[in-house]
Amino acid sequence: MDASLWVAKTGLDAQQTRMNVISNNLANVSTTGFKRDRAVFEDLLYQNVKQPGGQTTNNTLSPTGLMLGTGVKINATEKLHLQGNLINTQSPLDLAVMGNGMFQIQMPDGTTSYTRDGNFKISNTGQVVTALGFPVLPAITIPNNAASVTFGRDGAVSVELVAGGGAQNIGQVQIARFVNPSGLKPIGNNLYEASQASGAAQVLQPGLNGAGTLNQGSLEASNVNVVEEMVNMIETQRAYEMNSKSISAVDGMLKFLNQNI
């Protein structure tokens, strides 16, 4: 019976981890470009008491076996890179990717990170940067005498100067696609790092070869569905309670044996 206690304990641990994942999703319901996580469950090893297909007589085989499970574990947490709703901000430096792809960000150590958060600013040198001051790649510098800036759906960046003279192209936004975006490593600050699981970044012009397009004056909201997460929370709570009752039931059985044997 001790095995039953340990099986129920693995259920408690797994449901606690799932609750942590749900809590993090709900905490980031207002985080720009956030992608919700999903806990992936996996059963543990089985005790093979009787092998399926074992010979019962000279001419017959056992149609089933006796396999005792040893519990459950969380095998992974998977990022679901589904499109979030667009929020209209009317800010010329707010960009949203419609479809596949991420903005490229240069980190202080020279490496490249990736984000769906298009809440960009202008540095004191005119460069387009994130809210933390990390430059967007390829580098885009807006002149001091620019009256307005326009980001095309294809990533073309143009400005209208104060002196007039029409729009002038000053750069091109490129976005990165991944074969397996769920394999990206989240590092905080709405940033991701590439990994062997995600594959190498495919740097593309927006709108070409499967890359998404840009939407100026908008931000992508978190793709967390509050109602769905609340349902998942209730389900997790009930599963936790059932595993807890399993432990109580086994404890009662052990007490009965101790008192009567």
C-alpha cells in the first residue's frame, strides 16, 4: 500500500506544477505579446507483473497483462504561439506582427534575442529600441528633423521630414521565423532565445515566404484566455483534491490494518 501513497504524491506534485503554470498565465494576461503555457503530462514507468500476450496454455495467450502504474509527472511546459488580439494604440512606434515571426533584438552581449512585443521607443541617438533600450535589428535610426515615421506592412520604414520633400526610405524591418517556435527559450522581459529545439532563425522580409506582416499603431495582446484558464484552475484544484483524498484513503486503510492485525 505504500506504493499507493507515492503514486498519489506524484499526482499532487504534477497538479501543483500545473497550477503554477496557470497562475503564470493569468498573471501575464495583460503582458504585451505574451504566449500562454500549457503543462504536458506523462505517465511514469510501469511495474510489469504479467506480460500481455503471455502464454496461459499450450494454445492460448493472455489478451491483457497486469501493469501497475507508478504515477505521473510534468514532462514539459509548451508555449502556444497563437495570434493574440490587436490593441489599437495609434502610436507610430507601436508595431504588431500579424502571422508568424518575431522582432529581432540586439542584447548588450551582442547576441540576438526575439520578441513579439512591438512597444518600441526612440533612443537619444534616434535609434529604434525596446522599452529597456535594446536596439531593434536591423538598426533603424530616425532623423532628428523627421516630422513623422511610417512602417509599411512589408517592413519598409520611411519618414517625412519637417522641411518637406516627400517620404524618404530609411530602413527595413526584418522578422525571424522558426521551424519550432515552441522550442524557443523564454528569458524574461518578453524576450526569447533560439535553441537547438527551435532551430536557427530564418530572417525574412514581412509578408514573404510565410512571414507575417506588420501593423503600425497596434500592439499584440496576450493570447491568454481568462475563462479557459479559470476552467483549467478548477479542474486542477479538483484533481489535487482527489489525489489528496487518495492519500487519506490509503492512510485509513493502513490504520485499519495496524489496529486489527
